[in-house]
Amino acid sequence: MADALVLARIRPATDDDFDTIADLWRKAGLTRPWNDPAADIKRCRETPTAKLFVAELGDTIVGSVMAGHDGHRGWVYYLAVDPEVQRNGLGRRLMHRAEAWLKRAGAPKVQLMVRTDNAPVRAFYDALGYAESGVATFEKWFDDDAAAKKAAARGNPEATLEVTITWLEMKKRPTRPSFARPKGVALMRAGDPGVAFYRYLYDRVGADWLWYARRKLDDAALDAIVSDERVDLYVLYRTGAPAGFAELDRRRDGEIELAYFGLVPEAIGRGLGVWLLHEIIDIAWSHEPERLWLNTCTHDHPRALPLYQRAGFVPYRQETQTIPDPRAAGLIAYPAGSRADLR
């Protein structure tokens, strides 16, 4: 896929691209009730100091970026890459195209806005040489309807999200060959890791999948969990930096829950998840429980459910629920490709 994406063609958008672009923005989690894709695309195409580019792979649009300038500074908006092809360098190529257009248009600098809790996207722009400017952003809406929609989305306790949750269990230790440890990798148990470090891991791993349950807890409540000697936090390190973690909850007699499991965005796709999962399964069974269980949902990584099943977990329950939308409560903002944490 990475080789194919190098061949992806980046071109200016046309009127015929509207439906596909709007679908991409929705799929990538960029749209909000107060942002109308049709209006935003129309304004961009009618403004001589703005440009919308798309990345096309074959006949499929898999990315977009919007650029504009006011003579003093350039701005970048709607950088989107289809979640199915993310982390293959296409976002970087789109940014380079937007920057090149802004330079030719005479903009002396380029700026962009990132939600403060969107850690993966902040890291992406850090890697491209962008730095926080130390300037607070204020806004005033001329579009009363859009302003009302934004206020409603922020403060509407009735906003909901539909998800299908699958519970899986393992009632005996699996028998299989051991997996070779990936090069440059270490797995360490973090005894009483502290709230700050735990929140860092939780946010880095869970931002793309909208993990929010632990965000709802204050420091005292969270510390009571992570400092419990029956809650084991194992941190995966790659070349010395945290690359993921797994949390085993042993607080119920006879059973262990794999409460959280995941990798930081830049570690995904390197084969680390399979190795980490099997290591954690072996560690869990060393405590000789009667069963090991977990749950996943339709807003988790699309490969999560088959990964757990290949490792030996068996589904035993599934249900569709309607839950409060974490965006409405202000618990988290949707980054590109994000999902929801239901655990």
C-alpha cells in the first residue's frame, strides 16, 4: 500500500468531486454539525486566494487538503486521509502540496489550528516542522445557524452515538509457538505508574479511537485504579520510547480483564501488536485465572476483533447500544479517523 500511495495523484478539486470529498471528511471525522461541507467547498472554490486539493489513487479520492491566504499568512484546513490508508506518507505529501501553493501565492508563512487534546495530529505537525505559536484563538460567528449548531453540539446532553460491543473470553491457556521479540522492543511492568504518566499513555494510544472513559475520572479516582496492586500496567517500549501499553485488571476473583490494549499511532503497522497481545496473554495466564476476557466495539481499530479471535478469544456476547456522544460532553474532540472508547 505504501508503494501505491507514492503513486497517488494530487490535483485541484473539481465540482464533480464534491460528494466524494464530503464522504471522505465524514469518514475521517472532520465534519461537525456546524460545518457544512457543501458551503465550505463552495466558498473555497469561489475564492481566488483559496485552493482545495485531492489525492486520487486510481479512481478513488483518498485524501484532501484546503489552503488559503489573506496576504499576511496562509492557512491550512481539511487535511484528511482515508483511515484505511493512513500512516503511509500521504498526509505529508498533501501538506507539501498546500505549502507549495501558498508559497507561490506569496504567503510569507503558514498556520493551522489543532485541537489541544488531539495528540496524534499534534505529533504529525511537529514532525513537519510546525511549532505552537503561543497565541490563543478567538472566534465570532457571522453565520447564526452554524453558531447555534455548534453551541447545541457542545452542550446537548442528548447527543448520542450508536455502537456494537462484542465481549470475548478465553477459558484456557492457548498452546502455540512462542513469538520472537521484535528488534529494539522491551516490555516492562509499571508499578504504580502515577496519574500523569498513565494519562499520557491513555491519550497517546486512545486518541484515534476516542477513548474517553478514563478522561471522565478525576486524579484521585484514576489513581485509585492504577495504583491498585491488582491492576497491572505493562508498557511497551520501542527504541527507548513508549510505543503502547496493556492493562490487566485482576480485581475480580477467578478472572482477569484485559481492560486496555493498544499502540501509539506511529507504532501501528510494525507487527508489534500481535507480539504484545501474545505476551500479555501469557502474563495473564501466569496468574492461573479461570478465564481471561475483554471487549471491543465497532469504533475500535478495524483489525481489533479479528486479532483477538486469532489469539484465541471467543465471542460470547454482542449488543448494540446507544451511548452519550463524548463530543457533546466536551470529553474529547474527534481527530481524523477517530473512534469511540466504550470500555
